[in-house]
Amino acid sequence: MFKRKIRGKRGSPLLEEGILLGLSLFMFLIIASMVLGILDWSSNNFDEALDAISDLD
């Protein structure tokens, strides 16, 4: 039923481009936050490893 209502109608190209830009920005933010999380995790582990090495002396 829903497909029949939208089958004959065409969306505005500006609306489509806006949705695609919003989606790409959202995906970029997700990927950037994942990368920053991994960098923060690795930095913390590196600092802990240096502290453990300095405690051995």
C-alpha cells in the first residue's frame, strides 16, 4: 500500500542531495569518533606500558 502511494511521485533533487549529504556527514562523524577512540585507547596503553617499564627500574 505504501509503495503504491510513492511509486508515481518524484522527490526533489535538492531533497535527495540534502539527505545524502546529511547521511554522509553522519557516517563521517561515526568513523571519526571511532578513529579518535582507537587513538585514545592506544595512547593510554602506551603510557601504561612506559609506566610499567619505568617501575621495573
